[in-house]
Amino acid sequence: MRINTMLLVVAILATGAVSAGKKENQRESNPPELPAPSGKSIVAKNSTLELLFTRKAKIEGGLTEGPAVAPDGSIYFSDIPMGSDDGMILRFDPKTKKTKPFAKDSGKSNGLIFDSDGFLLACEGADHGGRGIARWNIKTGERTTIVDRYRGMKFNAPNDICLDRHGRIYFTDPRYVGDEPRELPSRAVYRIEADGSVDIVTENVHKPNGIAISPDGETLYLAEHDNGTDKIDPDVAAPQQGAMRIYAFELDDQGTVRNRRTIVEFGEKKGCDGMCVDAKGNVYLTVRDASRPGVLVVNPTGKEVGFIPTGPADQDQATVTGLPSNVEFGIGKDANMLYVTVDTSLYRIRLKAEGYHVQYHAE
């Protein structure tokens, strides 16, 4: 979950947003001021972003996040407000193009994913949220907490989530907002085993965010998004931005990582939030920098192979609109449909590439 309240209060002005008189799910394409998508192997010649939803609920600030494809092809995603307002989980139905609330109190859910049994798993953040990993039965609406502590200490603010071929759950635990007392000494990546036990995957990161595993199961990708604005250090009056990178770790069959390497270095620019992978192993990164907001597609070495703009280039970071937060491919006939949460909206674009979801692929 991210950052600048001021930016997102004006998010309905984002590129391609629905005007007050239009229906919620009316189709809209890239406005002229958006650069065209690039990458011949990724994007079809005439592919454009289609607006599916923009927040209308009377909640303050925050952003949409965590799109997750359900077994029936529908897309569940989080709407995260700031402060004491309840977050929601929404469901977009590709058949009807309607978006309706699934949960009106999400526990401040952020990243979402479905497991192989059809349960919705949710990272619940801080700022009046659950600060744990929850499981939702989408048929009954019942929510249960899987874990919310490590060695008796409450998590900081679980952010993003992925699965491996054994069904183990990996999640990141930074913190970007919230005034809850911090209990854990680090911001780390964790793994939940089948028996419910929790292990640290890595603490070799300052502020972990987006996370994904390659289709062959041998690489764990991790976004280092250290914006330096989480109130964790009360002695620092004006925290400075830290590392903005994409790491790749070797991942073995026991879920252990080693040999961290940097495949994308953003430097002084803002980095990546959420991510996903396609069937060929390319990684889709949501880049939140005002100079070039959009979905950056890189191959496993970090080389750019495509880019999907979600906002105009060369904006001012203080007033930028069109910032993406997370991405997810559809399944079935929509396996090449990429869904993107942007500001307080949900978009999609049809690509040449098809996504990979380990929970929907047989061993």
C-alpha cells in the first residue's frame, strides 16, 4: 500500500477516468496524451487500456490494489482508504462488466490471490487494518485469520502475496502508513507452510513490496520500494528515499532463497509496487514514477521488453495521476488480458502474452 494521500484524493482526475455523468463501467480507451504501449512481443498493435471501474464510495484517499483472478475468471481487488474508513474488496465480472462489493470491511486488504482450493487470500495492512493474512470463503463471505504474528509479535503491514507449486504462501511485510506500534525488528518476506507455521524467507531487504515466483519455480522476484515515509523511525524528521530496485533470488524446492541479485535499478526514481509474471517468464512491474508511470515488462535478466503507460509522462511527482499499483492476468479466454489497478480505478488491456498462475496449473 502506498504513500501520498494528496495524490489520491484527486485520483478521479486520472487519465481516462469516468466523468460524473457516465456509467461506472463504460469502456474508454487511452486518451491522446498517453504514449502508446511498446513491445512487439508483448503488446498488439492496437491494444489500449480500457477503464472498468472508478471508486464512487465516500471514503478518503488511498488507492485500488491487489487484483486477483478467481476460478470463474472474475477479478477481485482491494480499495484501500486512508485512516479509519473501512477498506473494501470488490469483484469485477468480465461477463457483465459490473463491479460490486464482495466485502464492505476488508480489514484493509492490500495484495490478494486465490489458492488452488478457490479461497481468496488477503494481505491485511496497518492503519486500522488486520495486519495479517486472511482467508475468505467467497461463497459464504466467511473470513478467517491464517496468521497475524511471527514468534508472538504482530506483523507490520502485510502487503503483497504469491504462491509456489506446493501451495505455500509467500508475503511481504513492510509498512507505509499507520500509527500502530511496531513489534517486529525488521521488515521481511515470510513463508507460510501447509501446517500454518511461519518462516522468514529473507530479511535482506529494507522495505519489501511486490513479490512473484517464476513459472519454473526457481526464481523469486521482489520489489524493494523504500520510500522512507513510514513513521517507523521517530528520530528521523524527514526520512530520505532509500533503494528502489527489483531483486531476483534463487529459490529451491524447500522455499529457501539465496544469491540475491539486482535485475532492475530505478536509482533516484520511484520504483515498483506490485508485479506478476507471464507464461514465458517475463515480469510485469507497476512503476510509480511521475516521469514514466506504467507497467514495465522485463525479461528474467531485467531487460525491458515492453511498456504500458498508465499516466502521462514527465509529470510532477507531487501531483501525479495515473500511478499503477498492481497487475494480474485473467484466465481461460482472457489469459492474455492484463488487469491493472491505477489510482482508484481498475483497467485492462489485451496483450499478446499470456499470464501464468501456479494455482491453476497442474504439476
